[in-house]
Amino acid sequence: MARHRIATPKTFVLTKDNALDGLRSLGFPCVLKRPDSSFSSGVARCDAETDAADMLASFFEHSELLVAQEYVPTEFDWRIGVLGGEPLFACRYGMAPDHWQIVKRDEVGVHEDDSETMLVSAAPTNVVKLSTRAANQNGEGLYGMDLKVVRGKAVVIEINDNPNLDAGVEDEALGDELYRRIMQHFFWKLESR
């Protein structure tokens, strides 16, 4: 992303050897992610350097590499679905009540806030353009682009190469047309071989 001048929060890939130095250079609070994390699972916020050693040890039990990212608080996250180089859907996920992520998991259960899916034409142009540009650096597949808007500027948080498409959420605006477009895309890809 940096090479193509695509805005992201400061992000590092960490190993056991450089982890603490990486977190210090990001500053606190910061976000730790396992590379296989999804929908807030395998993601934690490290609020202070005094928390870092224990959190890093716990994360490195499950992975040899971690992603550390500058903490960017917002009231919601954008997910722009991009298929074959074109934006497909736009969804805005609210943060879970009294939490910094869209999903909160605790002893009581899983908590989420409302989401709103809309036609791409109704989403902010800067969010859609940046999502599409970033996805196109990876190829012509199906990507779920997660973004935040900070002081009016869109930044890419992550690229999901296997995005969820939940009935009643991501398909809310397009309905069955969403699935037709995806199936048609992969049909054309297979036929072109």
C-alpha cells in the first residue's frame, strides 16, 4: 500500500525479535492482529507498554507473525466489496456498544451494533475510490476492503481476500443480484481459461 501511496494507518509486521520495538514506534494505544483474524476475533488493543509483554506472548502462541497497527478510533467502519476491479457493495458497520470494535466478545456472548448496506453510489466517493484502487493492487478477485474515515480522509485498515457475505447484511441493497454478479464473475474467469 505504501509503495502505491494508498493511505493506511501506520502498520508493521512483527516477529518475536522486533515486536516490542515495533509497538513502541507505533505508540500506545495500538492494535495487534493475528494474520488470520476476522471480525474482531484475533484482534486486541494494547493500551500501554506495560500490557505489551503479556499480550505479545499470548499472540505469539498462535502465530509466528503479527500485524501491529496504529489505533484509529471511529464510530463505524466501512466495508466496500470489490469484485473484478469494480466496487460491488458498500456497508457501514457500527461499533459494538461501549466497545472500540464492530464485534465485542465476552462471557455473555457476541455483541454487535447496527450495520447499513447501501448501493455503491450512495457511499462516500473517497471511500469507494480508495477501496477500488487498493483492491486492484491485489488482483481481480473478490475483496472486502475495510476502511475508516479520519478527519475526512479515508484510510485502508485491511484487505480481506475471503470476505463474508451475510444474508440480510452485505446483500441488503442488491439482494440476489449480489450473488448473481459474483457467480457470473467466477464463471467468466473459469470459462476464459
